[in-house]
Amino acid sequence: MPAKEQKEFLIKHGENNPIFSYNQTDFVKDKIAVEVQFGKYSFVAYDLFVKHMLFYSGGKINLGIEILATKKMQSQMSSGVAYFEGEVYNVMRQGRNSPPAPLLILGVEQ
């Protein structure tokens, strides 16, 4: 739903002061979203299980791409940074339909 319709819906259902919020992604072109994430693991989980799914279910994208450091590169970074191998494993553990959006997870290293 567009933001204006969301606000109207919330007001109609008793929310007097809806708070405007939004999600954005690093790049979107030809219905492909790209997130480059060298931050903490919680940000990657949010990207994979919230942002890509929202954009996909809203018809904004057909594919989400997440670019992460590999374990080798991550070992040279600050603590708590997510790494490619671990996040691929996390997605595989969730099963085929979670997250319910087509994803490509890429690992990069120096």
C-alpha cells in the first residue's frame, strides 16, 4: 500500500498519530535490489528477512542481491560482522520458503 493509503487505513482503524517510516535499499535497477552489507550480522538478517521480502511482496523487485564479506575477509574486520558462508547457512536452515523472496547472496574478499 502506498504511504498515503497506509496512513488513511491506520487512522480509520483507530491510530490517531501514525508514524511515517520507510525502508530503502542501496541500489534498485530493473526490479533487482542490491544491498552491500559489511555491518553487523543483525543488519544482514534485517536485509534478508525484512527488506528484500517487503520489496518483493510489494512488487518493487523480482530479485534481491546481498553482497557480504567472506569468512576470510570478515576475520580481518571488526567483531560482529556477518559473513557470506554463515548467512548462506542461515538461509538454508530456514528452508526453501523463508525468506519468501528470490535471493542471490554473493561473497567478496580481498
